Amino acid sequence: MKGTENFKKAVKSYLEEFAQKDETFAKAFFNPKKNIDDCTIYILNQVKSSGCNGFADNEIFGMAVHYYEEDNIDIGKPVNCTVVVNHTVELTEEEKKEAKQKAIERLIKEEREKRLKKKTKTTEEAKQSSLFD
């Protein structure tokens, strides 16, 4: 669920910056009863109930701020979905190496499958031609 993790990072980053600028919000943001996971569930349920598929950043951030500012808020049930973040995501060097390794492994596997398929096809063709000899 990489998209959701990037979504959480984007929302959390916004909220942390907002908390630095707004002392009143900072108190709500650092409430130990609140957390980014529940905030995300709340946002996803709000998005789902709206029936819309796309939102401006400020709409999502507004939902996040609302979650933290309300003491008694029903976050709803966890939503099984894919979240797309329209921000450039910077990968760490470790993530880049991992992605490269997975791509190499996928390429090797595909090449092996092609060769095996070709070998099997050639063997079958040889059997077919020997039947007619």
C-alpha cells in the first residue's frame, strides 16, 4: 500500500508545517488521542461518501485539519482502496536500489520464460516433423 503511505506522508508533512505556524492547531495536532492512521481513515471515508474521485490538496488538508480539531469525530471503518498522490515522490537510495533489483529480477524471469517457451516450441515442432518422416 505504497500510495497510501505516500498520502499519509504528504498529509502529515502539511499538518506538521501548519502546526508550526498555528499555535491553536498545534495543541490539537499533538493530542495523544489523535494519529495519522485514524486521520487517513477519516479522510478516505469522507472522500468515499462524497462520490468524487479527485480532490484539490487544500480540500484533503482541510479534512485532515478538521479531524484533528474535532474531539468527538466518527472516523468510520477502514476503507480498502488505492490512493494516488499527485506529488513527486523522492525515493531513498535504498528504495532506488530495491526497485532496480526487482526490475532486474523481473527481466531475468521474463527472459527465462521466453527461452523456455521457445525451446518447448522448437521441441514440439521437431516431434511434429519426425511424425511425418
